[in-house]
Amino acid sequence: MFSLCSISKLEQKTLTIVLSEFNFPISISVNNQKVIVSGLTERADCTIKTSIKTLQAIKAEQQITELIKQDKLALTADIKVAQQFASVAENLNIDWQSELATHI
């Protein structure tokens, strides 16, 4: 899945993503080397406000500064936290069908 070294850098860190297509925030935290997903925003170390389309552009084009200038992306607080979470996410290998099947 991911290396413990990369996730240990995110211990007690929270990234909050607010997508214009949804009516709720998504916060991703690391606590005791476990990833926790919630809707809590109180202790976000970094908050990204954008759309799904813009998130795809960030991954494809790596143009964060340009997207901010175009008001397509708002990023507050520690950008390094966002970059570290992105690095961990890029290295994930999740079988989503199996994961969803365990909850259905």
C-alpha cells in the first residue's frame, strides 16, 4: 500500500479538501500510522478548495500556481502537507471493488 516512512511524516497532520460539487468537506488525517477520513475541519493543517476537474488538472499538469491565479484553486496553510499527502496517494494501490464489497 504505502511505506510507513512516508506516512510517518504525516503523523498528526490533516488535509481538508472542499470540492464545489459536494456540500461537505473531506478531511484526511494520520493518527497512529492510520489514515482517518472524516468531515471535521477544525484542525486542518492545509485546506484546498477547488473542483474535481481542477484536481485532475493538478495531477496531470502540475500547475498549482497558475490554477491559483485563475481562481480555480484556493490553498490555505501548509502546502507541504498537501504535497506529502499527494505523494502518499500516488503510491496507493487499492482494490476499490474489494474494499467496497466489504461494506455493502
